[in-house]
Amino acid sequence: MKLPLGLLIRGPPEYAIQKLKEIIKDRKPTKIITVGDRVSSSLPRKGILPDFMIVDNKVMRRTVPPIKLDADQTFHAKNPPGTITDEAWNTVREALEQEKRVKIVVEGEEDLLTLVAVLFAPENSVVIYGQPHEGVVMIRVTKKTREMVSKLVDEMERQG
């Protein structure tokens, strides 16, 4: 996840979130999905309410106090760094089927679950995550992005 998988909105958080807000207003995504504690907590403060959040109580790999995120349902999954466990995979898939605000709290690391979110999110959703020291990345879920992510996951499985 070192290279952005979607549109990288470069700049300080205030600027990046304002640009993101404009894009979301224009595109009216099916679901807004956030991956990461900082982005999941920053967006609601700026008027962007995620439908789905994946957090691990860490920012830049440092433990932080759990952030307050309003959700109708909370799921939990274990997912060690650098992996996608079957448990996490199934939890993301099941949680994305819900028609309410959902939060997944990961024990381990949530970064690679961005890929799973893209694979299972409804068409025209957006998956948003922070790109450390650069800005915010927004992936628009389309058939093309799903194919790209599917190939990436297949490659990871072959190497793992």
C-alpha cells in the first residue's frame, strides 16, 4: 500500500479533506468507506459521514486511544500486519452487506483490508485511506478497479 491505488489528493489534511468533500458532493457515491483511524475520525469532523469504517486503534503503527465513531453495528476481526486473514476477509464481506453504518475494529493491522473493501463494496462506492506524509487516497469502486485489486490479491497469494 506504499503506492496509492486511486486518486491521491496531496496536501495538508484540511486541504485534502476539502477536496475530497467536493468530489463526494459531485459524485454522490453509493457508500463512503474509510480505512484507518485518522481518516475515519477526521472526515466526520468535516461533514463527511462514512457508511463503513475499518480501524485498528493505531496511527502510523503507534497505538492510540480508541476513537469515538458512531456506528449502528461493530464487528471485530484479527488480522496480523502484512496479511489478510480469512477471518478479516469474511468480516469485511459480511459487514459490507449491512444496510447500516458499520465499524470494524481490527486487532492487528487494517491497511490491506482496503483491498477487500474494494472487492466487496457496491459499485460506485469510494474507499478512502490516508497516504502518510502525502495526503488522502480515494478509490472509486468500478469493475476496472475491482479487476486491478483482484489481480493484486492473486499476486499476493502466489507470493505468500
